[in-house]
Amino acid sequence: MRIKVILHIIGGLLILLGFSLMFPVIVGLYYGETDAIDFLLLALFILPSGFVIYYLFRSPLDIRYPEGFLIVTISWLVVSVVGAIPFITTHTLTNFADAFFESVSGFTTTGATVIMSLEHVSQTILFWRSLSHWMGGMGIIVMSMAILPELAGKMQLFKAEVPGPMHERLKPRIRETARTLFWIYFSLTVIQLILLYLNGMSLFDAIIHSFGTVSTGGFSSRTLSVRAYNSDAVDWIVTIFMFLAGVNLALYYQTFRGKVKVIFKNQEFRVYTGIVLTFTLFITINLRLNVYQNLYQSFKYAAFQVVSIITTTGYSIVDYDIWPPLSHWLLLLLMFIGGCAGSTAGGIKIIRIYTLIKKCRLELFKLRHPRAVNRLTIGKDPISEEVSTGILEFFFLYILVFAITVICLTSYGVDLISAISAVAATLGNIGPGLELVGPLNSFMPLPNTVKFILSGCMLMGRLEIYTVLVVIFSGFSKK
């Protein structure tokens, strides 16, 4: 393991992070808040440190796959620790466990929070939380590839971070791919920002919620989340853009090139849309019969929360803790499914779930027709045995990590429903769960040890488990 190579890249990331700390400084100065000073001092420390590390350990970057996994894992830990510092120095949070949890939740686009009332938090901190979302949604490493020339062509870093079982290059060079993804991501953010602003949100709130939606993060500037605006237009704009954020970004690239039919022919997109419509229908009926008298209200609440949960955004416009058990379990199931591969959404991913279902159907078919020759395909594309086996392994590890973590939480006295939903919400990068960690509650009452455990879940979920487990168990030889 070549420490020099790792430190060189960490130095580059610290430079990027140092520059990003200047944006809250601008916000703080605009609103006349003293928190801007804390961000400025931190930036003045991080930037020179980044430059020193970057140039002191400069070396040719022939990164190997094991090093790629380690670099990505360390990078996310470093940015999470640095991102936690302002919460403590501004006295927004009082201990490192809470600050680290909030920072990890931001950068991993989870949206779980330990802050009880956002109305008492400075605009500077609110902006930093959402900016960490926006940066984490695109991916710290992927964003750096679009900026730092030394990282161009490092596919192993790209694979270690971008969600999904298969990674598609939009351009011949990985740096061009990263830039293309970034501009698609940026464009969606700007379009939503304009629409929210034109429909009654302040510019600041429009920025916050655009960052939180397109990154599928879910941090808001209001304790009541999107519900606080009491606006049908805002609710539907956020619903639509959450849905769009859950789609593979590569499909937007094809659409912008004039290949509009590609998005509708894509099997994963069709399954994604089908799941959203089906779950929305079932929950709408369940709510209309048991909770609300108005069909439109039932449909709007169901559509918003289904899209919010499956895309792992975590915004809410209603306290779904009061919904019937059927709706609870349907939402809990969506927490595991997640959005499309290649999107900013978390969870297991649509393509994996769909492949597993087709794999099961194929095995049942083989039992009935042992001499038949049949291949596993998604649409017209064949799926190799290596990919299908990898998906099965990922699913097993995901459920194993989930089960072990739930057991750990219950050992600390957390009730079973809260433990299950808390782990599902953090491992799937969703945010709020049910009961103790429901949409109107926070993770603040949990013990500090539990917060560290759930922070680990958020990192593992964002890096798709394998990346972190490879670092923990591989032992990284020098060869």
C-alpha cells in the first residue's frame, strides 16, 4: 500500500473541500452571521494543508484497485470529519458524535438529523448542511475527477464510488464522463431552483430544497420539511424532481443527444415507474379508506411519500407515522428497494431487485424444464453469470449488515420497529424512519454509540457496502 499516492489524492480533496467552505462564508456575510468567521478560519486551515499535502506527496497516479477502495473510504471519512467541525465550533451541536452523525448524513445524502429545531439554526449552517448534500450526491471523488487532472482515467475510483452493479462510460475518457454527469446534475438543480422560486419559495429556501432534492438527500431549512410551505405547487415540483433524481443520469445524457426513446425503452426505468405507480395506488386506497376523506389529498400524500422513500430523499409533507400498518410496511419495503443504478438514490437499487426476481423465475423454469436452454436477460441485454452472482452476493451482504445492526441497536434498548426503520433508513441513505426516528422526530435521543453505528451504516450504504468491507477485511498487501 503506497501511502504517498493516497495522501496526494487526499490533499486534492482537501483543496476542493477548502474552497467549498467559502460558500457558507459568503452566505454568513450576506446574513450578517458570526458563524461565517468559523467557516473562514476552517477554510484558511484546510486550504493550505491541502496544498501542502497535495504537492509534498505528488507522484504518478497508477492507482490499483485495492488502493482505489481505500482512497474512496478514507476520503469520505476525511470529508465527514472536516464537515463535522463547523457544527461544533458554531455551537450548533455540543458533542462530536452528533456533529459527525450530521456531517456523514449530509455527505452521504441520507438526511437523518440530530437537530431538533431548524428554525433556531443559522442560515450559514443550514446552507452548509445542504451543500454537503449536493457535493455528496454527485460524489466527492467523481466531482474531483471533473476538476483534478491527475484523477483523469482512474476507473477504479469511479467504480468504487458510483452506485450500481454496472458502470457505464458516457465518454471514452472517465474524466469526460464525470464532467458530463456533473453538468446534468447541475442543470437539474438549476431548473428546480427556478421553479421553486417562481412558486413562492425564497431564493435561499429554493436553493436548500433543490440541493436536497436533486441529491436525494432531504435536508430542509424547516423542521416540518416541505410540509411547512403548505403549497400544492411546491409539493408537486419536489415530487417530480425527486422522481427525476432517482433515474440513471446516463439516460438524461442520451435524451439530451436526441435519443428520447431510450429512456422509455430502458427496462430499469420502466420497472422504477411501475413500482412508484403501484405503491402509490395501494397506499392511496389504504389512506382513503382509513385516514383521509379526500381522494386527492390521499393521492398527493401517497405519491409524495412513495417517491420520497424509494428515491431515498426523505422529505415529508405529512406525518406518515399516523398511517395504517399496511402503508408503514409498504414504505419500509421501499426503503430497501431504492432508486435506479447510476442515480443519486440509495437502497439496493431497482436493477438488482429486478435481476434477482428474474433469476428466481429462471431457476424455477429450469426445475420444470431441466433440458431447456435459457439465459438471464434484462430487456434484450444478456446478464453474465459474474454480474448475477455479484448481485446475489451484494443482496446477502446488505441483509446481513442490516440484521447485525438491528441486533446491535436493540441491545442498546431501541425498540424493534424503531431499530428496523433506523437501520433501513441509514443503510439505504433515506433519513427519517418510523416511531422513535419518524418524520417529526430526530435521531438525537439515541445513545452516542448508536449514532456512530448508524454513521457507519450511512457510509456503507453510500459506498455500496463492498468498498468499505474490502478495506476492513482485505488486509491490503504491498503487492
